[in-house]
Amino acid sequence: MTLTFNPDKYKELLTAYLPKLIKSEVENEQALKIVEDLMHRERTPEEDELYHLLITLIEKFEQEYYQPSQQNNPVSMLLFILDESERSRDDLVAVLGTEDLVDNILNGQQKINTEQARKLGEFFHIESSLFMK
């Protein structure tokens, strides 16, 4: 028996998950969690459609955000080093001062200035210029 696509069920899924263009690491992580959940079960045709849509959105975000051709993307570098060092966002708050500042930097709404780059370099024991564009 072939399962048929039900637009009403798909509309319910879209309403529940509200997929949209991914613009931050936080949104990317949320989408990845949904994809991982869907990946490990037998999907309905509607869930499969949502699964492929989210994968497309994640790939688009990651290609733009982690693009290897970008010589120096300070936020990508910061996220990579944060992940590799097994440090947390809270550690960044302790180094840089406020949650709002860290959120703005990680979401690309604010650039890392020279003093912040120096502090990050000292914290991670790496060259501060990695955090400058």
C-alpha cells in the first residue's frame, strides 16, 4: 500500500515547527534536533517532506556560515573554537561581560572589537587576530 501525501497533515507539521530561514547558530541547533528526531524513525510522507525541507535550510545556513572560502569569519572561528575547547556560551559571558553582547556577537548582529578579540585570544590561548576581520 502506497502512502499518499496529506496536505492538511503537512500544514499541521509546518504550524507546529514553523520552519524558516536559519539565521543563527541557535536556530540551526533547533533545526538539527528536529531533523535528528525525524531521522531515527519511520516517517510519514508529510514528515519526510518536513525532514527534507529542514535539511535544505540547515545546508544553506551552514554553507553560508561555515563556508571554507571565507578566509576569516570571526564568528565561525569563535563557534568552532568554543565547540572544540568544550567551553560554553556561559564561559563567553564571563569573558566578554554580558549575555546580550555574547548573543549579539554569536548571531552576527555585532562585530568583535579589538578589546574583545584580545580577551578571547587570552581566554582560548590563541592569536587574537583570529577573531578580527
